[in-house]
Amino acid sequence: MAAATLRPAILRHIRLLPTTVVPLRTATAAAGQAQVLARWLARPMSSHDAHLTRDEVVDRVLDVLKSHPKVDPSKITPEAHFEKDLGLDSLDTVEVVMAIEEEFKLEIPDLEADKIDSLPLAIEYVANHPMAG
């Protein structure tokens, strides 16, 4: 019974029209439907079904660096190191990582952010992040 009332509520929430609900005939059918519903509810739901391509990530990360006020855009390459090649200090690196988080609408944990000190590492992190958008 709970599945019969839950289904239309879920369908309204995701803006689909409910189909006719057939009453459950046996306890076995009810158990089977409950398992199907539990599997469906447990599946990961994301609005990011189309993940970014690596080229899109590279272009957008390079654009983030080019817009940073302390970076000379002519020195930016996909292989650049923030300190050695671009002359950024640790505070600038934190600002760049925060700008990357904002650009891709994701949150990089501090332990991971501390490891990102070059464009290849930034690109690799974003390209492998399932929620990068």
C-alpha cells in the first residue's frame, strides 16, 4: 500500500504523469515491488549525466588562470606549475584552486586542494570528479 501512494508522489515531484497503479494481488508481488522501488530509490541521481570532456576541462581551467590578476596569460600552458612557471605563491595557489572550485561548481577537500600545485594536477582532479559541471 505504501508503494502505491509513494509512486504518484515521486512522479509528481519529478514532473511525470503517474500511470495507472495496479493493486497488489499477492504478498510476493508486494515484496517484489518493494525491492524494485528500493533499488530505484538507491540509485545515484545526478543532474550531471553528461560529464565534461577533458578538452572542455583544459580550456576552462586555462581560462580561470588567464583571468587571475597575478598571472601573465602568455606563460600559461597546460603543463605549467603554479610556482615555478607562473610565479604564484601559496596564497595565490589557494585563490586559483578556489576559482577552479567556483568555475566547476564543486568543493575540493583541503587535503586534496593542498596537493594541487600545477595545471596538470588541477585538470586531472576536475576531469576525474564526477560532479564537475
